[in-house]
Amino acid sequence: MLKIGFLGTGWIGRHRMAAMLATGLVEAAAVADPSADMVGEAIVLAPKAAVVASIDEMIAMDLDGVVIASPSALHAEQSIMALKAGAAVFCQKPLGRSAAEAAAVVDAARAADRLLGVDLSYRFTDGVAKIAEVVRGGGLGRVHAVDLIFHNAYGPDKPWFYDRAQSGGGCVMDLGVHLVDLALWVLGFPAVERVESHLYAGGVPLSGDAVEDFAVATLTLAGGTVVRLACSWRLHAGRDAVIEASFYGSEGGAGFRNVDGSFYDFVADRWRGTAAERLSAGDADWGGRAGVDWCRRLAAGERFAEEAARLVDVSAALDGIYEGFR
């Protein structure tokens, strides 16, 4: 059984940990978190795991892999440390606060020949998978437009999210990363040729050291496809969340959306004119699937995969959205 270290055991970290342990392919050899309460919660899941104080102690244990769910400012540095120590890495998004940071991690994974995964979880929903199948099979014809929305009525509850040095940005870094990855992944990662964006904090254009809580952006892709993106924290949307991804082509359309404001329940449809066909009525427990996929690939002996370079493309698109605001 593979020995894995879990660095950061807040809610997300523990949820991913539980999903990975449930595969029976890995065991939690070590856990670390600055909060004793969070460590205590993690030990409930893995009573035999060693409690360590730092990533240095963790990687000294000669682990097969490290799962990183720490604040964003630490992702790149901690990922590189683990990779150089010979451990595979599964990291929370974003992999880095910039394309340069993400590229440094990918370079380290390539040099170490170790598997690198990032928790871009919406790829693993049933609805997005079915839309990707339709798009890649030519079912929508030439896709010329994509609309992406992710509004979170609450916003993060940890102070570091609002410190640009620690987070790298606001709602775009937190939510927009999922939208950009979703669109590029479904479309096969065409190059982003042009980006136009507008960022706001508290209803006024972003300035100074603030992080944005509302953003709209337009990405023009190679071949002419236009992607329109909107995301926010604490928007007065009348529901907990608005999450949508719509793809429009010359032969039809398809869309993925949350149900009744839920963060977890989704449906997907295919459209032809005024007719709609349900592709997916939703599925359960999709949130942990990216980590489970990483576990299975690691257990199968996979090492560095060049597809990890696409993580840099996603970060570069975010850099384009932030250009002029940093």
C-alpha cells in the first residue's frame, strides 16, 4: 500500500483524504496542519498516521506521495520540495499564484519523473464528462462560444484569501481557475490568444492591494472561439451559488449547471434549436474524484505525464485576466 502524507487537513483536505483512503490503495502515513483541531479531525480518519510539524519532517519519511491543501502561497514551494524528495504530488488549486510558479512545479515534476495532479474537480463531474464527449466527437459542430459562471454567495472564511500575497488573487484565483480549466479541457486546450477583463472589489474597479470579489473576462482562443467568464464572492444572486458552463456550436449546444443554488448537485443538457435532451441528472461524491484518479494512477506506477504542462496554460490564462491589476 502506498504511503501518503497529507499536508493541510482543513475541510477540503480531509474530504480529499477520506476519498483517497476509501480506495484501499493508499494509507495516511503522516498528517500536518497548523491547527491542532484540524489535526485531531484528520486522526479520526487515520488513527495510525504520524503527526508531524512541517513538510520537512513529512518528506523525510520517504513517502510515495504528498497531498497538499495548504494556503495558495505555499503550493508551489511545497510541491517542489516534495517532488525533489522523490514523492508524487496532488495539490489543491491553484498550483501556483502565477504561470511562472506553476511552470516551476511542472519542471520539478518532469525532472523528478513523478506524477503531478491538481484538484481541478469539475472535470470529474458526470455532466462535464458527457459534454466533453459530445464536443470532442463533433456533436456540436464548430464550437464558437462558451459562457462560464461561478458566483459564490458567501466567499471564503479564511483571512489569507483576502491577502493578495498569500492568495495570488481573489475570486478569479479561487473560482475562475475552475472555469478556465473546464473550458480549455473540454475544448482540447487551444491557445489563448487575447484576454480582456474587468475586476471589482466592493462594487468599484479593483485598485491597490485589494483582491477582486467580482470579475468578468473575455478570452479569445485560437480558431476564434470566444469564452466569456464571470465569477464572484458574495454576489446578491438570490441563492447560495450560480455555477454554469455552456458550449455553443454550429450544430447545437450543451450546458452544465447547478440545481437550486446547490454547490454539489448538477445537471447537464444538450440543445438542438428549442429542444433539450438531458445528458446527466447528476451524480454523487464527484468532489473527491480527482484525488482518487491520482491515487489509482500512482498505484499503477505512473510517473510524470506531459499533460501536466496544461496546468501552466490555465495559470497563464489567469495571468492574462490579472494583467494590469497586479
